[in-house]
Amino acid sequence: MTITTEIVIRSSALPFVSLAQSVPSNQIECVHGLCHEGNSRVFMVYVEPDAGVSEADLLAFDEVVAVDTLGRASGKDVFQTTIELDDVVSEAFAPERFTATQMERTVVTPEGWYEKKLFQNYNAFNGMRTRCEEYGISIELISITQNPRERDESSQYGLTDRQQEALTLAISRGYYESPRQVSTEELAQEMDISQPSMSSLLRRGERQLLTSALGSQAQVNTVSR
């Protein structure tokens, strides 16, 4: 089951954060291959024409080692840049630890990178977040969405769509971590339901997962004795 996330990545070591701060809009866009190729050095940079950014301006930034002007696309000036990644960024985004697909251009602001990414499952996302935090890079989760599943996958565990949504949200927010990072009241607010309804969804979903994992209800009863 794939999930789509919207996240903000914050670290002073991220490329082009200083560039975003220097342009009037405080925002640029880029496309990169991190999460697929840890040593990726090529970034496609998209800048508003009225920002007046030139090759010389880009080369003035410490991380940029080469620039080629490609022209204009989607109303923005496009530059192909080769950069030298900070070791922290290279290690944090090592593709052998997780894989994510960049669904849209990264929006770079003085605060960090805003990205929309596709992950294979919530474990892959949590792996990225944990990995980045180990290297001092913070990940703020803006939203997480479960993508539609194939019929056979949907029925694999016997969960209802609402139970699946509740469990996915709870896991992504750290409800099952120790100590818990979120309460059922907070989860209920995000799903726009009451706290008792949220607790019920989680309880029934957990029971269904255990039943599916351990076998029939009779087997669950036997194990619990």
C-alpha cells in the first residue's frame, strides 16, 4: 500500500536554501535525484525570471560547482547545476536505507524544502524521518494520504477503509511509539470524529490485524489463554 506525503525538510545543510532567501519571492523550485542516488550531484533549478538570477549568481554559492542555462520552461528560467552535497545530506538520504519518489518539484524556501513524496508504505516514510533526524535534519509531516489499493490487497487483512485510515494516521503520528507522541483526542480531531469513535476504530482495527496475522478467531482465543 503506497502513501503520499507532504513534508517540510529543514536543515542549514540543504542546497539552495540561501538562494531562496536571496530572491524577491523567497522561493525557488528544483528537481533532484536524492533517495534514488545518494551521491546525486545534478539539480535542476527553476527560478522566476524577474528574480534576475544568472549563472554567475548561482556559482557564487558554495555548494554550486557548475551551471548550465537550459532556457525557460513553465514560465521559469531553468538551470542545470552540479553541486557538492554536504556529507550530512548525502548520508541522510542514502537510497539503500529507503526509497521515495518525488511527485512534484521541490519548493525551496528560507525555512527548508517543501516536498510531496510517494513512499511504498508508512514504514518507508518513518525510515526516512528517523534516518534524517539521526543526522540533524528535521522532517515535519504536513499530510499523509493512503493511496487506493487493488481489490485483493484491500481485502488481505479484512480492514474497513476507515479502520485502515485510522491505523495509518496513528502510526504516522507516533501513537504506537513509546512514549506516545499523540493522543486519541488529537487523532480524532484530524479525522473529524469523536474521541470514543477514534478509540473504537483503532481497537477494532488492531483486533482485525491480529486475527488476520494469527489466523482464525479460534486460534486467537487459544493463544490468549
